[in-house]
Amino acid sequence: MKYLVGEVRRANGMSLRRLSRQARVSKSYLQRIEAGEAKPSLETMVRIARTLGVSVEGLYCLK
């Protein structure tokens, strides 16, 4: 599954470090999510979505 975390993060002008800190997700894990190498839990995706100000659905590429 492809996640849109990196695209949404960059569109919001947020650094990887800042998102990592605010969403309480390690920077290396966040990098793996953005690269499609990790399958985050729903809880993790909710924290990321809240930090980015989007819906959880907005972080998933459904195509």
C-alpha cells in the first residue's frame, strides 16, 4: 500500500523531524512509512493525520 504521508507533509511545509516529534513517531520509522517500507498501525496513522491536519483517509493512496 502506498501512503501519502510524505506528500502531505511537504505540502504543509513540515519537516520530517517536526512531524516525527509532534506525532510521536521515530524519524526512521516515519521515513520507512513514507518510502512504503513499513505498515503503520491505525493508531500511528491517526497521530500523523492529526498532526498534519488531515483525515486518516487522506494519507492513503487508494489507486
